Amino acid sequence: MRDRPSLLWLILAVLVSFVHPFVPESRWLMVHLVLLGAVTHSVMVWSTHFTQALLKTPEDLDPRSRQTTRLALLMAGVALVLVGVPTTWWHVTVTGASLVAAAVIWHGAMLLRRLRRALPGRFRITIRYYLAAATALPVGAFFGVLLARGPAEEAHARLLVAHSLTMVLGWVALTVTGTLVTLWPTMLRTRIHPQAERYASAALPGLVLALAAAVASALAGQRLPLGLALFAYAAALLAGSVPLLRPALTAPPRQYSVWSAGAGLVWLLIAVVALAWKVLAEPLPVVADSYGAIAAMIVVGFALQVVTGALSYLIPTVIGGGSRSVRAGREWLDRGAAARILLVNLGLALCLLPIPSVVRVIVSSLVLLALIAFIPLLLKAIRATVAARAVYAATGGKPEPGAQPLGPERPAWSSAQIVGALGALALAVAGGIAADPGSAGFVPRGEAATAGSGQLAGGGVTPTGVTTTVKVSAKDMHYTPSRIEVPVGNRLVIELANTDPTTVHDLTFGGSVKTARLRPQQSATLDVGVIGAATQGWCTVIGHRRMGMVLDVVVTGSAQAAGGVGAQQGSSGQAMPGTSGTSGMAGMPGMPGMPGMPGGTGADSSAGADAAGGGGIHADPVPAQQPIDPVLAPLTEEKAHKLTFTVREVELEVAPGVRQKRWTFNGRAPGPTLHGRVGDVFEITLVNDGSMGHSIDFHAGALAPDRPMRTIPPGQSLTYRFTARQAGIWMYHCSTMPMSAHIAAGMHGAVIIEPDDLPAVDRSYVLVQSEVYVAGDGRTAISEVDADAVSAEQPDLVVFNGIANQYDHAQLAAKVGERVRIWVLDAGPNRPTSFHIVGGQFDTVYAEGAYTLRGPDAAATQGGSQALGLQPAQGGFVELTFPEAGHYPLVSHIMVDAERGAHGIMRVTE
């Protein structure tokens, strides 16, 4: 019960990290498997150990059997919390949190009992740190229980900050700080600082008062006092750590255990300061939504390194068996120490920087491997220590005959390991950039902008030898300045900075004259070449040019200067009419102001194909490879629904034989169908793993869009909470501009909220109609959405559930006499639908929250319906029974759309 449960929680955290894309609430699980599982167990075990070691009280004050019962109570509580929160089983969560709190309260009571019964002695202050920590955990558990209820956004943000502060800075950090007063010099094998106890005694009130003020300020939503309280906590932590510096200078760290624990303490200080700064700079809901970086510092930088460092020293020591036994264990735990320390700390620092996602994935994998290495090494160390202890016992504590005397311990550091770790990180960065050079701000070889490009230099223009350098910022679908004057013959160099906090941008003048795509706060320099004629640049991100993101270059000092922006040779060699973006359309709530639509009709360079005459894509007359299941999953008893929607750009089938790079929620288009009742609470964590800014808008919830519907850049996340107060089938979609392109690319889905009196039926299906706009043929080359065709309202395909004609082969099923309900949502973005079943008649029709026809008695009154008409973003359902066996086509009775793929078959059998 001392060592194995902590290892178990760590192993489970590792397993979740490997399969996290497929595990609900995986990030929450990983954090709590480490902090609530492994770290809390270690805190309980080792604070008891150090209390007994310092106070030397009788064992019968808190016998081992009682300690084991407490640890079992803790494990049961942790397991229930880890099950209850992801499943939203609130009563299970409450039970688990109560057991955890009870175990820690019992633990604190036993520590207090020992303290009162002990004789006066030094370093009783350590036990007072433990008591303060034990007081914090039940408070933090209470906040966690309230969080599990799914409160509104502002309340959630306040509770989340208060909960994390209480659990991390109270329960964990106070325990670690109090322990290191004596453990740190012991690990260094040097004397304790003579003033260590005085420093620790002075720091404890400051830490406790600062923590209390921070938690109270978080609950009250007061950012300024919260930030100041966190800075005060950091100052008290720094002051209390002063006695740790002298021992480190006297006996510099040599072993893994010391370096790991010391690095963990540094990361704790960095995390507190970073959180304080973030709190002062941003509203609490934003802080709560972007907790990922702070959580990484706490879990990986602080908690895991402190725990692995402390256990590396303590476990061989406690197993005992003489210096040879201890040395045998530590030699295993020091293997690869330098490489592991560097990979974890430098790798974590790299991951916190705005690096490309591919680089972050590779580097974080190296960090994970370095952390995982501790588990097998610890098992080997335990085995080696126990074996050496057996020899020690067999020889009566004397060395074996012929054994060499123990020499000084070798330092864990080696130049080979340092070079290897740095080389691995360098290769990870280089490999990630090579895999996706554009995301790192590099233009692949052969695409670099060339000076004096004949494409931009007017015929016969004489270069002046002068360079005009202009700083341009990209934000809100607009370049600032949007117009540049350049003397004829001058070379133009543009220093482009992406100041948009939500998405990526770039700049091209056609052909090879272009920058890479720049993430928020990235910049690049573009050598446009010698300018001899007016020209225009634009952003190639899909749809941005059509939203007015253009940059006009006007020449001065020649007759052409008065002509404005004329036709420009595109990369295809065809003249592209110029456009000019003027401020027009005001920003939608929660989104930056959007410039007006461009006046011209030039093709968006990112589209890559002529959009004229949509509908040129024809599906093969074969089954879809992976048809989407249209069956509506039944309602569960859940009242609170917690899900993670991860934005991914994946290649999907849009018609048999036709594929497209789709922008998706959770790798599918349409996204997951949510199903609930009136009054249910939905909490969706949106994670942007795409290459540009994205957002989400749930029509099923009524709330101010400013915060939850904001666009987040790649690598960021947000939490969207709403209560379903009205019944119906509601659309959700990405609301990032140009919204039409994002919806058409696949970023939409349905939320079904059942009316209270909805009768049971034999079968329920869901059909989401949408349009697909393919740039190219979708066969020889895979492209993204054709934004020009979207704007021209010329779809290539109109589909049910993302794939044209898929239900002609993967047919829906029913039996004669069965009552069938079909929910229909028109996701658009542009076209309406008239849903019809050939050979069927609807006796019940429900549209936009109300029945227009309610059966099955409607047939007796000779009332019926033949079609459900819906505009984009509208939905409803129809019900019917089939009179005889056969194949009943499902179509949009806008027949051109049925012919484009909005077609399927209901196969009815006896």
C-alpha cells in the first residue's frame, strides 16, 4: 500500500495518454490520475513517514493497520471520482469526493495527535505544513463537487480557479515545501541550513494567508486581488526556499532525485507567477478555458518531477539493507538521468512556446517517454535493493567475501547523455518543421520569393536600387495598411505580422511570391521584388480573400500610378480581376469586426479550381466505404452531458469514389449528434487541432455569444456550457468567418432535444442535409472546400449525413406497420430542403419547435403531409408507417439536389 498504488495511478495516466483521442475527458483524467491519484497517495504515505521520523512518537498512536485502512479509503474515493466526473454521475462523484476528504481529514487528525503527544524538538514546523495542507484538501474537494454539477460559465471559471489553487497550492505545494525543509539537504548529503526552521516558520503564515486571499478573490471574481495574492504566494514560496540554496551551493546536485525535485520546485514558482500574470491580463472565463499551459507546468513540471525525484531517493533508503543495498537501487534510478531531466524540462518549455502542432506532438512524445522511463527503472531499483538487502542480512551486515569497497557515487550527469538529449530535441524540432514547414513560418524550397520577379516588375522598368520596406499587420480579415504606395522601380519588402489572436493568415502576390501561413504573433518578411506596375496581394486561407483580405500596391512616379489596381497575372497565367476590401459588415457578437465583401469576382487562390457550373462531381454507383449510421441513439438518464469536440482536418469520403479534406468536429462530418431532454446541461470542450482559427455555436442554448462562440487559434481550447430550455432539433456549427466556408467544409451537426410528451416509436433516424463544394474532381487530387463555389451557391453535391447517395446502398430499415420517426436538419449553408419519402405519407410533422400535424389519428381526419420544408438552420421530424413491403426513396424534393446526392432508400420488409 506504500508504493504500488502510486505506480498504478501513474501507469493508468500513461495508458490514457496513449489513447487520449478516444477517451472522454482524457485531459481531465490524465491530470487527476496524476494529482488526485499518484501524488495524493504519495503525500499521505510520506507525510506520515516524515512525521514519525521527526517526532519519534509511539507506533501505536497510528498503527500500520489503520494507515492501510485510510489508504484503501482514499483509493476507493479516487476511483469513484475518476468514474463519476467523466460519466457525469454526480452522486458517484459526491461519494468519491467525500471518501477522499474523509481519508485526508482522518490523516490530518492523526498527524495532529502525533504532534500533541511528541516531546519538544526541532522541525515541528514541517508537521504544521502538513496540517495546513490537510485542511486545504476537503475545501478543494467541495469546490470540485460543485464543478461536477456543470455550473454556468462565469461560476465554472471561478470554481475552477479556486479548486485548482486549493488542491495544488494548498494540498500538494504546502506538503512539498514543508518536506523539503529537511529532505532537500538530506538528499544532497549536507548539513541543514542553520536558519532553515526559522525561514520555514516565517513563510508558512504568508503562504496560507496568500492562498486564502487568492481563493476568496477567485470565488468573488475579483481579478486584481487574485493576481496580487498569487504574487504574494510566489514571494512567500521564494522566501521559504532561501535555506535550500546554501546546501545546493555547498554540495551541488549529482543525482537524478535532487535534480528532479529541484526542477519541480522551480516549475511551481513559474506556474504561480504565470497564473498571476494571466489573471491580471484576462477575464477568468478566458483563464479557465486556457488552463492547459498552467496545468502542464503543474502536472509535468512540478508534480511528476517532485514525486519521481522524491521516490527515487526515498524508496531505496526506506527499503534499507545498508549502503550497498541503497546504492544498488539508486544506480538503477540514476540511469539516463541527464537525458531524462533535459528531455522533460527543455521539452516542456518548448511545448509551452507557440510552436507548430507537429513539432509539439513529437516533442511531447519525447517528454512522455522520459517520464515513463521512471516506472521500469523504479521496479528494477526495488528488485535490486531487495536482493542486496537479502545478501546484507545473510552476511550479518558485512560485505560479501571479495567485494570491493564502495567508492564515491558517480554523478548521474554525462556529456553523452546531454548531447543525446539535446540532439533528440533538435531532431524533433527539425523533423516537425520538415513535415509541415508552412506552419513554422518557412516556405519550402522552390517557393521562396525571388527578388526582381518578372511577374511583378513592369515591362522595361529600370530598377532604382532603392528598397521600400513596409510593416503590415494582419487582423480581422484586413491588412493594415491596406494600401501601399511604392515609387516605380523600387524593390518592395513587406514585414508581415499576424496580430490576429484567433487564426492564421498569410500574404501572396501570386506564384512563388508568398509567405508561409503565420500563426498568431508570428511574423515573416516577404521580398515582393521590383515594382513596375500596380498589383494586389491577398490572404490564401480559404475564404479570407472573399472577406476582403487584400493588399493594394500602387506605383507612383509613372503614368500607371493613376490607374489603381489592375489585372494581375495569377499563378495559372490567367488575368485575375482586382478586388478592393472596404469596411462594411460589422462584427458579429463574440467575433472580430469583419470587413465588407470584396467588389470583384476574382477566384480565391486557395480554391485551386474554377467554381463555375457547380454540380460537376458525379459519384460512382458503388457503396460508400464507411457509411454514417443514421440511427438516433436512445436517450439515457444523464442530465449533464460532458463531451470534448476536437477540430481535425481529415480526408473523408463525400461521395462514393470522391474524397475531400474536411474540417471536422471529432473527425467526422457532420459532427456527433447530441441527444437530450429539456433542462439538460451540456458542457462541450472545444479543442482546436486544426491549422486555422475555429469556433462553435450551439443553437440549442440561449446565451451571450461573446465568450463561448469566440474563435480560438490552433492549439487552444474553450469550454461552452448551455442549458437546453426548448425542444427541437438544433444546429451547431463553426461560426468563424467566412462562416459559409466553415459550415460547407463539414463543421456542423445536430442537437436533438426531445419534447416532454414525445411518444415512443419503433425506429428513429437522423438525417442532416448539407452541401459539398469540391475544388477539383475529388479523385486525382484531394482539396479543401471551394470557397468561391460556396459564395456563388453552386454546390457539387447535396448530401444526407455527409456522403452523397450513401443510403442508396446502406439502406435505412423498417417493417410494415412500424412507426418510424425521421429527424431532419438542414445545415446548409445555403440551400433549403423539402424532405419527402416517395410512396410515403406523413401523419405527424414537427417543425421548428411545434407540430404542424399530429397523428397517428390525423389520417382518420383525412389530413396528411407529403414534405417537410426547411430553410438552412431549421429542423424538425416526420412520422409515418409503411403500408407494405418495398423500397421507398428518401429525397429532397428540390429535385436538382436529389440528383446531386440528397437521396436514399428506406427498405421496408414484412
